[in-house]
Amino acid sequence: IVLTQSPGTLSLSPGERATLSCRASQSVTSSYLAWYQQKPGQAPRLLIYGASIRATGIPDRFSGGGSGTDFTLTISRLEPEDFAVYYCHQYGSSPRTFGGGTKVEI
Amino acid sequence: QVQLQQSGPGPVKPSQTLSLTCAISGDSVSSNSAAWNWIRQSPSRGLEWLGRTYYRSQWSNDYAVSVKSRITINPDTSKNQISLQLNSVTLEDTAVYYCAREITINRGVLNPLDSWGQGTLVTVSS
């Protein structure tokens, strides 16, 4: 399954709302869709799995939604530490695949 | 809390073998509720899953088709770690390599990757 993320870059200010999109080339089984945050020089960090379930310790300003082929990650109010690259990831079909990423920049 | 500590050489010459290890703390490589994966990341290929090993009354492996003829992932229960070997490397194998835990939330299907190693930059160059 090919995952296409948009936009490629999102330029926003702290306090603003960010909406990131992930579109799959075919339906993602059981909404097995995850979102990761990656900062320079660091490994990806799990934010959301099952399309909408926040991972342990993830602030509630992060929320995920969608089903089928269209999914979104919303950051309700951007904090300075949220500026990073975000990846969607489907694990409903083998092989698991990742999107190309959306960079959220100041 | 699980921690994954990667080790292994960075530079590798073309046609040689890439070897990395991933030491696990806070969980067991033999856990029935986890699988242990290798993923790599490069500017040209993005994040690419390579393979995994897991124990469910016996050991099993799954590998990506793109590397299946060249890859081996092995568990080491005595050291509680996994290893990655990728044979006959080329310049295209240059990437940051990560190990990651796949936590079993739903049995019989794939699950999300919830903990990652720190990453190892492997450069294939003569």
C-alpha cells in the first residue's frame, strides 16, 4: 500500500492548528494506521495508532482520525517542540509501509 | 520501559556484509507479545521496513521482498538482542538503520512499532 502525505511542508506559527493528510492507495485494514513524529537526529516516535488512539504519554493536542483510504493528524495548538517531520504508517497489510512525511516548520 | 541500544560499524565496503545488533532492555526478545523489526531510512527510499523476528512457541521471520535474498535477522536469547546481516551491499544500502519493537495489541495481524533504537548510519563506500 502506497501512502501519500500532504502537504509536503506546512509553515505555521506556535499556537496555530495543524492538519496533516495521509491518503492510501487502497483501503487500510481495520484502520491500522499510525502516525510518528521525527526530529533531526532522532528516531521516529509513535504518536497515534489504530488511526485515533494516542500512544502512552502523548499530549491530547494530538488527535488522529479517518478510515478507509483517508486519514488525518491534527495538532490543535502547536507548541515549539511540535515542529518536526510527521510520518503516517500502515500496518494493516504486509509489508508495512510509510508515507513520505510532512514537515511542520515555523 | 523498553530501551533498544544499537551497535555496529558505520562504514561498509561494496559487496561486503552489513552487521548490526540491537540490545533489548525492559522486555524479552522471546516475548509472546512482541516482534523485533529492522527498518532503514534514506533520502531516496524514505522509511523502509526490512524484516522482523518473533517467538510464538517457535521462532519465525518475515522479510521484505526487496532484500529477502540478502537479509538475515537472528535473535540471541542469551544476550537478549537481535542482529541484522545484509549481504552483498551496494551504495543503495546506505541509510540510517533502526531496530524497533512491534507491540502485540491484536494477535494474528501486524501491530504498530512503539519503541525504536537510536539509529545507526551505515555508509557503503569503497
